[in-house]
Amino acid sequence: MFAQAFLHRPSLALIDEPRVNFDPIVQHQVKEYLIDYVRRGNTVFLSTHILEVAEEICTNDAILHRGRLLHAGTPDDLRETGRHLPGVFLSLVGRGSSDA
């Protein structure tokens, strides 16, 4: 399915959990492909629950919760303040929230 999404070289790709169910080698290849794809001027809208993946791949990030935008920025902005996306997510959504 991943290959099908890029077969026709769309300028915008919407991808949900792009690295799930791949072994570590393919996960790395997918990551590098997505980074290169964006460098070539395309856009990838990525949805993931693995926030470290978003930090590795994304140039911009957003946290949505219950239909509301709680955060938007860049991983670099967070790094400059010594914060990371998982920590920001937990502080905004709540550490004990069972429906997060």
C-alpha cells in the first residue's frame, strides 16, 4: 500500500502510521524516502501515535485532541526550548487521560 500511495508521484500524500508493521530496515527506508520526498517539493501529511516518528520525519507538527488544535510548530522550535513532542503532548492532553 505504501508503494501504491506514491506510484503516481502525487504532490500531496496523506499517510496514517507509515512505519507500522515494517521491520527496522524498512522503517529506516520509509523514513528516508519520506524526508527525500518532501525535500523534492512535495507535501506529506502524516498521522501517527508514535510521536518520536513525527519528530524524526516532520518539518512541522500539530497536536489535535477532540477536534481542537492544541499545538502547532516545528520540532526545531521545541528543541530550542529543550522540549520534545511526547512531553508537549502529555502536558497538553493529560498524562492520565484514558481517552487521549
